[in-house]
Amino acid sequence: MNKFRTVVSLIIMVISAFAGFIVGAFLDNAVGGAILFAIISGIACIIYTVDNPRK
């Protein structure tokens, strides 16, 4: 189950990085938007994992 959480976290980060790339492209900073969105979603995944330990 631990591998499943890791895979889901990576998928969420990739999807949000793509969304950040699209949003950043409209604001003339595509790579910056992708990095920002990926970092925000990565931190959110870490906080979720810390708050919900394995049972």
C-alpha cells in the first residue's frame, strides 16, 4: 500500500505540473508555473501522508 501512495503522489505532481505549465504559458513563464504547481502539490502530498499514517 505504501507504493500505491507514492505512485499516486507522483501522478498528482505530474498532472499539476502540466496544469502549471499551461497556466504559466498564459503568464509568459511556463517553466516557472510548472515548478510552482509541482512544488505546491508535492508539499500537499507530504502533509497528507504525515497526517494520515498507515493503519
